[in-house]
Amino acid sequence: MYGITGYSNGYHQNQQQHSAEEKRGGGRRRRGGRRSRHPPGFRVSDHHHYHYNNDDDDDKQEQKAPPPCTDFDMAYFHSYAHVGIHEEMIKVVMDVGCGTGILSIFCAQAGAKRVYAVDASDIALQANEVVKANNLAEKIIVLHGRVEDVEIDEEVDVIISEWMGYMLLYESMLGSVITARDRWLKHGGLILPSNATLYMAPITHPDRYNDSIEFWRNVYGIDMSAMLQLAKQCAFEEPCVETITGENVLTWPHVVKHVDCYTIQHNELESVSTRYKFQSMMRAPLHGFAFWFDVEFNGPTNSPTNNHIPSLLTGASNNNHIDGIQKKKRANPNEALVLSTAPEDPPTHWQQTLIYFYDPIEVEQDQIIEGSLTLSQSKENRRFMNIHLEYSSGGRSYVKESVMR
Ligand SMILES: C[S@@+](CC[C@H](N)C(=O)[O-])C[C@H]1O[C@@H](n2cnc3c(N)ncnc32)[C@H](O)[C@@H]1O
């Protein structure tokens, strides 16, 4: 079965045809992405075969004789002796939660032999159309169903997934990546992104507080401060997804949770707890905490097969993420491909998640802000997130409970 609704792009029915085509060489077609490896004088024809590129029509006589095997040719053939290049051309990929199929298409374009594009939403129907419109139906198999329910009859070399929710863990989609990993990923296979880190930091945001709360003290000369409590509740009861800048952040961030997608287990996601201690770098009203994350694209750090990381990755990171340790900016941002949603980085659709206090705390430079945080999957709906925040500063302690739904 290739999807709980039985919907597929026909892969199941056409499996025999596929194998026959692959035997005929259909599975060994060259991809444009490798053209830069070709020595001068070679081009890829419409039929995907290599021809010596001699455009001089007057030299047709000479073309009959096979061209001499040059040093360029030798270098070219030598490049194909490395197992890595063959490995990269035959990867089988699974896209967990493919949506419109865009990432699956990127994988096919990058040379994947086959991509299983899985999505439980009806968007899978559109994904299938998009795949067909781009003539990739032979390579990309759209499976309309939950990753937990669909069946495929081979292991995959790579799992890709855009699973990250607001505050990283909201939506709880990472569990489905774990399920896919445990069901189908080959030993030593890749998961992209490979790891993720959730950060938190205290923030000051006077403009936001004034616009939402202080505003009510005087509205066109009318004392409307009776609205203050209600305004605080309406504005700040739940986490807010907003864009802030580095200027709002009062300290270096604290690592709430580091996720290694190769090793994380389901039970680790049910509840995440951390204790934090910040020292404010300036005097300012403390309005709450901001949360953001980054994800990296690496090979499995401890795998013995990690000696060949495909060229789409720029190298393994030696960053040691330890939960609870405040992490400064990366020493070398080029170490691995990183997607960051930090306030100082270009905005993304994830923005940052803010938990505002109902009342600001005036902090002095070097003042300690400390406490604990627990993020847990809601029992009512595991895609919702319960947030238990304890914080104290200047001798006073507070607790804030909220739910991200
Ligand atoms: C954030 S979207 C990503 C879409 C697409 N990969 C992209 O980057 O544009 C997440 C997708 O995952 C799908 N999804 C979430 N959990 C799933 C599961 N357990 N099985 C299959 N699809 C799932 C959702 O339906 C949604 O389309």
C-alpha cells in the first residue's frame, strides 16, 4: 500500500516499467548540476550522452577518427573512479511532510534516483500535479498519507523534512521524522536538517509594551487605565510570534534544547526542561523572553560511515551543543550549512516567539535573571505546547503558565 487513501502517482502500478527503464540506463541519466566537473571539450547532449565537442564543421573528416585520450580525459575518468560520485547519483530520498513537493523537486534536481514525497494533507494532490508538470513523475513518488501509516518497500539514504514549528517544537512534527528514520533510514544515512537548537534570551521591548498596554492610560485625554489588566491578558497571555531585532536582546542566549535528529527519541520530546541564569548586559525594563532556533545540515556525527558527506553539505560541524550552556555566536559560520531564525539574522516566517511578562521588571546592568522553563506536549492535543516559566530577578519571583495552540 502506498498511502492510506490509496492515492499515488502510479509508482506501484508502474514498478515493472521502472525497473526495465533503469536497466536500459534511464536511472543513470546525467544531471546538469555536475556539468562543472566536465573537462573542457565535453558537453551534455539532449540525449544525455557524452560527446566530444568539436564544433568545427570543416573538420568532419577528422571527427571519424576517435579523439586522442588527453590528460583531461584521464582526469575525467579518474574522477568517476571515486565511489562517492556514484553514491551521490543513486540516492533514495524521503521527504517527510512534502507539502507542495518543492523540497522533493530540489532533491530530484540534485540527482536523487528516487524521492518518496509523503504528506497526510490533501496538499499531496497538488504536489503530485506539480511533480507531473515538471516531468519528474518517474522519480518522485507522492504518497498521500501519514508517515506513520504509509508503506514503502526499500530503505532510504536521505530523509529531508521541514518539520520545525514556532519555538522549534510547536506542532510536534519532529516525532514523525523520528518515525521515518526508525522505519526506513539506512545505516549511516543522512537526515536533513541534522540537528536543531532552541535558544532563549531576556528581552526589552518598550515600544511593544507601550503600544499594547501603556496606550490605555490616556486615550485622547481619557483615563482608560481600567483597561490595563484586560489589555495585559489579551496581549500577553499566550506566546506571541513577532519579529524583534538584536537590539531587543539583553544577554547572550541560553540553549534550551539541542536536538540531534540522528539520535533523538520520542520520549525526549514529551517534556523539555531547563534551568537558566542570565546576567543583563544593560540597564533596561525586562519585558519577557524571546525564543528562536537554528538548524544545521550535517552528517551523522558518530557514524563510522560519515567519512563521505555528500557535496551538498559544506562539512561537519565541531560545535559542541550542551543543553543549558549559554551559546555565543558560531565561531565559524561556514562550518556547516545553518538556517538561523535569530533576531540578529534576516527574518524568516518563523520570526521569534515572545513570552511577555504582564509587568516589566527594571533590571540594572549585571543584574541576574534566573529561573526554569518546561515545555511539554499538551495532553489535550500533542501538537499544542504547554509552557511553564519561572523567573526571578531583583529578589522577586514569578511564575507564568501559557499554552501555544
Ligand atoms: C511545514 S509544512 C512543510 C511543507 C514542505 N516540506 C515545504 O517545505 O514547503 C509540513 C507538512 O508536513 C505535513 N505533515 C505533518 N505531519 C505529517 C505526518 N505525520 N505525515 C505526513 N505528513 C505530515 C503537513 O501536512 C504539512 O504539509
